[in-house]
Amino acid sequence: MAPMAPIPHRRRTLHLRSLALLGASLLVGGCDSSPTLTDPAEPDPLLQTGALEYVLEPTSGAAHEVVIPYAFTNRTGAAVSIQNCDGIFSLGLERKTSDGWVRSWSSTLVLCQSAPIVIAPGESYHDFVTVRAAPPTARSGMEIPLESAEGVYRIVWDRPLTGFQLGSPQTGTVLAKEQRVSNAFTMELP
């Protein structure tokens, strides 16, 4: 069977709540002491959210939810490839604590491999993350803890690659972390 051709860049929608069918892991970070937004990974990160402040609005039951749009603008000088499963790829949220940035949520994927998402130099890739927070009695494993949901966060792409060769899964170099994390943003409860 011939390898699949790369999927050219186009707007994709990723709704993390749908990943519940795929499973998720939750890593809870420590408490923090009034972190601020003054610690961006770089002055103009490649991965940027649509705003700096978000409010987790009440949904059904005791859960709260917010949609965070973001864009990745490829200024690396090389094509960036994202390995994925039907357009869904590994990413997460990090929360700023007194000890630095700590992973607070991670997506988990099934074992399938679709053609890579390729973002050419100068192109932008637009997507969104739906963040859900819930109290302990209403968690399914996809949510961040409601009791500690307020804070400063950033989105992290796990394995965007440069130099990826289709048909050779061991090729490519993962972007440096500062190139695959978003600006800092706050999440608050109403």
C-alpha cells in the first residue's frame, strides 16, 4: 500500500470533549501563588490564543466550559508536520505554579496514523481547544479539577516535527518547546 499524501493546511476543528471516547489522562499540578502573565515563552510565540483571558461558563450539571481558539504561525523556516489520527493530535495544557509550568491536562489518542498535517513556512494553522472543568463528583477523566481551575495556563503541542519524511516515521526533529507553547492566558470562573 502506497503511503498517504500529506494533508495540505486547512482549518480543522478539534473538540477535546470528543476525545473522551479515546481516553484521557489527568495530571494535577500543585497550587500556585498569584502567577502573572509576564512570563511568555517568547515575545511573539508561534502558537497564540485568541485572547489573554477566558471565563469557564457553567454548562449542564456542575461542569464549566470554555472554547479557546488558537493559531500556529509557522515562522520556523521549514515545513512543520503534525502526526495525527483523523485530524486529532497530542496536545495539552500547562498551568503556571510557584514551581514553574506543570502539565495539568493531556490528550490521549488511539493508535492510528493519518497523513500528517503539514504547515508550510509562512502559513497559519487555526484550531480550538474546549476546556472543561468539573467537581470531583462529576468528572469523567477529561476535565480539569473545578476547585483549582482558575489560574494561568498555556497550550502545548506535544510532537510537531520539522524534517518529517512520509513513510519514515523515525524521521524529523521535534520543535523546541518554546516554539510549540502558546502565550500565557488566564482561566477564571464567573
